[in-house]
Amino acid sequence: MIALVDYGAGNLASVRKALSAIGADVWTPTIAGELGRAHGIIVPGVGHFDSTKALTAEWRTAIKTMADDGVPLLGICVGLQWLFEGSEEATDTDGFGLFKGRCFHLKTPGALKIPHVGWNSITSPRPTRLMRGVNDGAQVYFTHSYAAPVTDDTAAITEYGVAFSAAVERNNVAGVQFHPEKSGDAGLQILSNWLNLSRRSSGGA
């Protein structure tokens, strides 16, 4: 079972629909204690980084306990940003801190508009399980004004005036800045790759 965490800042319906399309069993836990039965955890998110304050200490503890036990964790959009130490968008709000660095505002040169909305290409700087089967140059769908820095944990890079982490992965923790549920075949491939990790963690095929 995949736990889709609802903290009031995610488009859960479209994520749930995409997961169902690739054969995932999904539920939304109502309390943090229910995460103990999850084979994978997804933290989605749209909007302002400050919304992650709704992920209280109880939820953070439960999510970290499961991640430390090897359960796959995926952040989407603001959910990816939350996996870092914080963001310029809300300097008084701490991130989860599983990845080093802070998210920054996309101050792009020239005529590029902010927010960055629409299709853009991704390039993988290293082999990762999350990006398996996704070709360099694949197009995915973004909508954001803040982004995570490129680090050793970066699994995919996109450029929009500046380079940023379109995806990150370290061990069982991963995140994507784009919306895989809106990114066609490439997005479904990435979600399938992550789902396979959750199936392995549960002892499935």
C-alpha cells in the first residue's frame, strides 16, 4: 500500500489517478500512526513552501522512522523542496533536511517568465533507479517559482535560465520538482520505477 500524505497542499486526485493507472494500491492516512503499514510514502505539494508547516512533528517523526527503515519516500513539487533544509520562499519554515541545501527563487535572466510553467526537458547526470528507462531530453511538466540546487544527490537536471534539480535520489528517498502525474509517458515511467522500489521493500515481485 502507498500512503499519499494529505496536508492540505497537494493535488491528490491527479496523483492518485496516475498511481492507479500503473497498478498501485493507494490510501490517504488520517493520522501519522497509520504510516506504519505503508510500503511507500508520497508527499505531494503545490503552492507555498509555508504550507509544509502542516506536516507537524508527529508526521515528521513517523515519516522519518519509515524512511530510516528503508521504506521508499517520494516528494513531488513542494514535496521535493520540503526534503531539503529549507527555502527562500519561507525562511522561518524548516524543511525535512534529508537533502543538504536550500531551495532558491528562479531569478532568470532575459524574457523568461516566473513562475516556470509548462513542459521542459530533463537530463540525468548519473544512473539512478528513479530515472531508469527515461531518455535524456524527455519532456516533463513543471509549475513552480522556487527550485532545489544541483547537488551530488541530483538525479535529473533542468535549465530555466539557471540549472536546478528536477529530481533527486539517495538510497530510498527521492523527489521530483515536476508533476509526474501530468507528464505523460515519461512521468508514468518515473512513477513506475518508484513503485517498483516500494514493491521490493514490501517483499513483492
